[in-house]
Amino acid sequence: MDTSPTIFDRLNSWMSGSVTLKLLSIGLLLLLLLIPSSMVQDLITERAENRDAATAEISSQWGGAQLVLGPVLVLPYTARVIDEKGNVSETTRYLSLLPDTLATTGTLAPERRHRGIYEAVVYRAGLHVQGAFQAPPLSDLGVPAANVRWSEAFVAVGISDMKGIRNALALRWDGQAHGFEPGVPAADVLPFGTAPTHTTEVTTETNERLRAAKYLGDEAGARGRGQAANGLNALVPLPNEAALTRRHTFSFDLDLNGSTGLLVAPLGRQTSLRLSAPWGDPSFIGAFLPAHRTVEPKKFTADWRVLHLNRNYAQHWRTDGDRPNVDASTFGVRLLVPVNEYQKTMRAAKYALLPLTLTFLVFFFVEVLNRRRIHPFQYILVGLALVIFYVLLLALSEQMPFDAAYGLSALVIVGLVTAYAAASFRQRRLTAATAGVLAVVYGFLFVVLQLQDYALLVGSLGLVVVLAAVMFLSRNVDWYHPAGEPAEGPVRV
């Protein structure tokens, strides 16, 4: 009877003992485990969007992120229009003039509001706005003085979310009080602009780029479109053109509810803004950084100085022409929540391949150097445990500080994998090595997450150390003649 091994026996023996095939199978498993890793990142984004929705809900009741535009001096005038058939008709158009000087000072009183497990920051802003208009002659602006309806001149102010207004507004024009009324006759009398977005830091940077891109990438389209203007108007009748070219001072006080952030536009030839708040985590956003700022643990103060030469739109426009878009020039502050668990969890999830690879390398060297056979299904179980770490981290970080959530999640997963390794290896030394490697990996990842400017440097040095360790452990492995059958037989799943 022929007892020589069949081709299937030889193939099975080669597959079970081939180091090359084992490495290829480990690489394939790593690629497959990237699928649930990417699903975890989608879950983090979804939870961040849920928080954004909760913030938006709070803002809808209190007052949204605010953009203050103005004031703008508007002159209605009558224009003659000739259609294609030669018929002549009259229509009302508007000439908008920006102030010569514009100075805003204010304080923000922030509060924390909760919706379920989510936290949002709202504020009450007390703003004092003052400045002066000094218009050029109408002949320089392309509008005949005889066509201007001087008695209908008004000052317009734009506010992105008007339900946040908390006081009866009155404009002091040359020392005389003029009450504001809601609305403006045409959206184009005010420049186009958008308020800062209600987002967590997971998507803040992307959304800020998109907001600015409305101007930078689609300038022509942005000029002609725009939302219905959220604005106020106050009548300031002028007797004639001579009165227009004189210097007119203005001031008003604005008590405004808002959330997340506050932006203003540099509409004056000289624009200044001074903001202060008892908040230790401001983010200065927009086109200009403060000229001076002081940030302390529990408060900040910031001063901006901007010239009309720093922006790309003129001091006046007509509603039959181009409406300026101020999104590329607005500036202000965003009140950050000090701990953003979604941003840190997302950063941790982006390193998912590192603990997976290092843990699989430990199991691989156990096979090669200690003649222990490990089934691919065991690799999959360990890999899934490492992926679940990020889900556990996300869930716990919504309920407790991020550092505590990270430590507890790492302790659970390291304990789980170590216990499984102990049952599989049946050797204390190998089990201790597995636990040590996992502890070092998660400790290293925690350090990287705490760094901002030096994360890439520290991460790169860590990878060099890992590569050096792998080279050292594999220096005596004969890759062409690997070890024979394991001494204690294959490990059963």
C-alpha cells in the first residue's frame, strides 16, 4: 500500500509552514480590518453631527451664530429704464454708502446649555457701535442729484439672526434719536455675508473653507445671489446733496443673543473692533487676526484694526450693479468648548492601523520564533477587539472626560487581548510581551493625541523605533527555511 503523501498533503503542509503565505494572509486581514475602522470614523462623524444638530436646536431658540453688517447709508433714487421695445418706465433703485469710520466695542457673556448629553455655548453680546459717514459728491457716484429722494434716505443694519435682538434699537444720527424698524426694502442695499457655522471641530475647518469659497471660488455668482436680507432700517432724511457730503456721526447700542461665534465686516475706511469675555478658550476666526489680544485662563480681550485697503470691495455700490460679498473679509471670535471628544477620537481612529499592525507582528513572531501555530480566525478576533476600542472610546468620552475615557477603554481592550493571548499561547512570557506591546502602543498613541505642533515629529520617531525593533527581532530568522512543525502542535480555536 502506497503511503507517500499526496499532492494535497504536500500543499497543506506548505501552506501551514510557509512564512511568506502567513505574511500575505496577515496583510490581507489588515486590509479587511480597515473596513470596520473606516466605519468607526463614520460613526464618529455621525455623533459629531448629532451634537451639531443639538447645538443648532439650542441656537434656534436662543439665537444663532451672528454676523453684524453695517451700518450702511442708503439713498433711494428714481431711474429710467428703457425696455427692448423702446418703452420708458421708472423704477426705484438704491445707492449704498459705507461709513468713513466704524468702531465697535463689546462684551460677550457666555453660558453653557445642554440638550441631552450634548453641550453648546451661547452668549449675550452687548455692543456699542459708533462712527461717521462722509460721502463724496454724487457726480462721482454716477447718480444725478435730482433723481435722489432725499426725504427717504435711511440707515440699514444687517443682523444674521434677528430673533437674538434683546433691546429696542435707536440710532443716534448727529445727536438726534431715530428709531429702527424691521426689514429693508431690498436685499441688495446690504452686502452679502454668512454667519459662522454651528459645527464641532470635526468639521469646522472644512465648513469654514466652504463658507469662504462662496466668495473665492464663485465670486461672480455670489454677487448676484443672496438670502433675503435680515436687516433693520432707520429713516435719516437729508435736505440736499450738500447735506450728504457733510460729516454725519452715528451711534447705537445692540443687545444681542447669539451662539458659537460672532463676526463683523470691515465696512468702514477704518474699522476697529474690541471684544472681551470671561472665556478662556476663544478661537479668532475670519480674515484678520487681532492686532492685540490677551488670553487668560478665564477671560480674553482682543482688538482688531482693519483698513478699507485690506478688502476687495468699494465704499459704495448701486443695486443695479455688483452687490459686494464680505465673506472673505469678515472677522471675529468663536467660543470653543475646551474639550472636544469627537476631534480627539477621530484623531485616534486615524491611527487604527498602528496597533493592528504591531499586535499582529507580535502574534507573527510568536509563530516564527516560538513555533506556535495561530489560526487566521484568532487574528480576526484580536483585530476586531482593537477596532472596538475606538467605539468604546467614543461612547465613554461622551459621558466622562476624554483622558479618563481613553484610559478605561485601553485598560478594557488590553485586558481582553491579554487574556485571549494567555489562553492561546499558554506561556506567561509571551502573554506578558503581548500585554507590554499593547500598553506601549496605547500609551504612545495617547501622547501623540495630546500634541498639536509636534504630533508628526513624535509619530515619525515612534515609527522609526518600531521598525528598528522589528529588524532586531527578525535578524536571525531564516526566511527561506523556517522552523519546522511546532513542538506542542497547533493551537486550536
